[in-house]
Amino acid sequence: MITDDDLFAFCGLSPEEVAAIAEHDHENLILSIAHGETLLEDEKKGVVTIKHYLEENIAAAKSKGDKTHEEALKKVYQAFDKAHPTVAEEFSKKRL
């Protein structure tokens, strides 16, 4: 039997990162695992897209006054940014 951990390992994202994709796109975790894996296939654009999702989730939590969720999402963003810093920076510079 395939477990949730197997699925998270398949997509290369943490459970928190997958949950952020699910929150952003209003989809279930299984779809978000596949979505995240697909985004990471295009490493440059996908990383930027996931960061954008996280930024929008942070802004939404802030606008709702949900400081706990906002801080949790900021930690997810920081971890993701640490794992994928250069790729997004290079892509962003090319877009400017």
C-alpha cells in the first residue's frame, strides 16, 4: 500500500508545502501532490509559481488577521526558499 509519506517523497515537497498548494488552489492533498510534482518538473518557473502561491497564502492569512497561520506559512516559505534559492533568483533576473 502507498502511504502519504510515499506520495510526499514522490513529489519532492514537504507536507506543509503541499498543504500550501492545496490551500491556494482549493484542491485536495492528492491533487496538490501531483500539482507540486508537475510544477517542479519545470524547475525555474515551478519554483517561482510555488513561491507566488505561498506569498498569496501569507497575504490572505494576514488580511484575515490569522497571525498563527501567517507565521506558519512564513516558515514554510523560508524553508522552501532555502531549498530553492538560486533557481528562482536566476529566473527572476531573466524576467526583468
